Amino acid sequence: MNWKEQYKSFLWILGFFLFAYFMPLDSENFRNAIINAFELTKWYAQEHVLLCLVPAFFIAGVIAVFIGQASIVKYFGAKAKKWKAYLIASISGTILAVCSCTVLPLFSSIHKKGAGLGPAIAFLYSGPAINILAIILTARILGIELGIARVIGAVSFSIIIGLLMAFIFRKEEKEKEDNQLTMPDIEEARPFWQTAIHFFILVAILVFVNWGKPVNDTNSFWYHIYANKWFITSLFGIAFALSMIFIIKVKKVYVILGALGVVLSALLFYDNPTIPFLVGVIATTIALTFSEDEPNQWLGETWGFTKQIMPLLGAGVLIAGFLLGSANGNGGIIPKNWIYTLVGGNSLFSNFFASLTGAFMYFATLTEIPILQGLINNGMGKGPALALLLAGPALSLPNMLVIKSVIGIKKTVTYVSLVVIMATISGLIYGSLF
């Protein structure tokens, strides 16, 4: 009998029993925290699962099936030039306007395909951190100094943290690199430019369908994109249907029937564009289900990432909501006034606390700006504000749980620690200068 496993099970049961036994249901703060946990989960399901995560899972499936291991190794693995690998990984956030959870399937996919730990981590950080619209809004709403500091910090963080992770775990990476260097170059089943077009179409759909509304700015270029985002998405939807036929080689009848379903639902529910989008997802799933070879494998990989990531995200969002509150501003079990008190000034503690709190909170794309504006108005220091901006969007409790399942607990703890420490130092420096 494996006593270690038995004791582990016993401790889980004991922990749940003690929690249930001493659950303070008479406390209004505790009851509100439970409600806020489910409010955050509901909000996350409504706002992010269908429009953010579902396209991200399909994109991860494309990487896993249609982009060969040789291509990943060429750009992110041992055969890649280091400067090129880190440069591509570090600027990916300007293309992918994703949150800390949406980037996870993409990170998992490139890591599984053979990307080096350093470039993969640089990509993981930069995806949610270097969002061009978020940086512009940061400069516009919170000040040009904070906007410039954010972009400098985010780009440098992704590269430095990636390099540090590769150095710390260099022994493990050496064996992986040696295997890749002896790997023969395998010719791709289709021209890479075709795969790139299909990948770009899916990324464009992900970006535009989640394009956020600029705050108090109805005349800007960014607002006009927001106002027309569903029209732009529909154009890429047409391109996606053509790509399914001519690049992925799905039977025309499946694609045409699915496209007709999307058009019909758009006519019936023209005031709710999410429904045609959902119909498109269902039609794509059915078409891939009844296809063979690579198209069917694409669906299989997409489902594999979904099974791996979604349960952990769900649990993480529930816990984050319980501890820190819902997306509408209601607090969790940790009182808000504690946070306001602890992030004032520019001390080492206030910067560290802002970094650590930001790392565990969940920020949807762009939501960190109004949250931070409220904190600053309540006395938050400039240094802690930058620290939270550099740690918060790139990390969250749900994000950590999934990263652990991909690279293990030791590497996850190291990665999170590096982000928190670097954000703390950056906050201290910025706070002392401004």
C-alpha cells in the first residue's frame, strides 16, 4: 500500500471536513464572499469562455496539429537563434490582445510541441501583458509616465524572466535541446504559408470579437474598430469558411451547411451577435467531428486542451472570487479597506503587496485600468500602481493552476516569484523617480 498517497487523500478529506465543520455561515462577510465567488464565475462564463477561450482552444489545436514540431523548434526551440526566439515571443502581446487565462492554451500547445522553456515563458508573460490597446489606455487615463513605464517593463520582463527561467532550469533544458538538435528536418504536409493564413484568420477572430470599448472616447480610431467589430469578425468568418475548404480540406457540404446556419441565426438574432458566433462554433465542431485525418485530429487536440484547462480555470475563478471579490467591484473575504491601506506610499512592503495581490487577482483585458484608477483615487502610490500593472494582467490564480499542470509546481513557483520580485523592484524604482 502506498501510504503517502493514502495520507494525501486523508488530508484532503480532513481539510474539507474541518472547513465544513467550522464554516462561518452566520458571518455576513462570509456569505457575501460566497455570492461574489459565484458572481465572478458567472461573469467569467458569460464574458470570456465563449468569445475568448473557445477560439483560443481552437488556435491551440491548430498549433498542435497543423504547425509541425520542426516549425516550433525552428522558431522557439534549440535550433532557433536565441535573439530571434525571444524577440518573437516578447512582442506577441501586441498581436494577441488576450488575458492571463486565454493565453494558456497557446502556451501549453507551443510548449508541448517543443518550444524552449525561456521563449515559451516569454510568450506566456507577453501575451496578456503587452496589449497595445491597454498600454494606450493606460497612458491616456493613468498618465503618460505610467503608460511608458508599463510598456518598457512588460517587454523587458518577458525577455528577462524567460532568460532567467532558461538559466535556472538549464540542466533539464539541455537534454531537451540535445534531442532537438539531432532531430531531422521534416518537410511540412502543406506549405507553411497556408497554415499561417489559417492561423492568422483564427487569431484575427479572437482579437476582434473581444475588442473592448475605449473608456470615454467615442471619436478615436480604436472606438470605430469597437463599433464595427462584429462586421470585421464576420469578414474573417467568411475567410475562415474558405480556409476550411481550401486549406484544411473539410468537405464543402459541411462548411456550406454550417455557413448557412450562421447566416440564418444572424438574421434571426441580429441584435445579439453572440448567438451566430455560437452557431459558428457548433457548426465547426460538427464539421470536424465528421471529417477524417488532420481536421478530426484538430478537434481532438482542441478538446484535449479544453479538458486539461477548463476545470482548473473554473476552480481558480471560484477561489479568486471568494478571496478578492467579483468583477463588479464587490469585495471578497479579504476586506477592500485592507488593500487600500496596504498599497499607499512607496515602501518595499506596499510594492510587494501590490505585486502579490495583483498576481493572484484575475484581470480581464483592459479591466485593470478602471480598477487601478479607483485604487489610485483611494490613495494608492505610483510605485505600487506600476507593480500591480506588471504583475496583475500576466498572472492570476486560475492562470497559476493551469501553468502548474503544464510545467510542474517547481517551475510555476519560480515563474510567479520572478514576476512578483521584478514587479516589486520596478515599482520601487518608478515610485522613487516619480
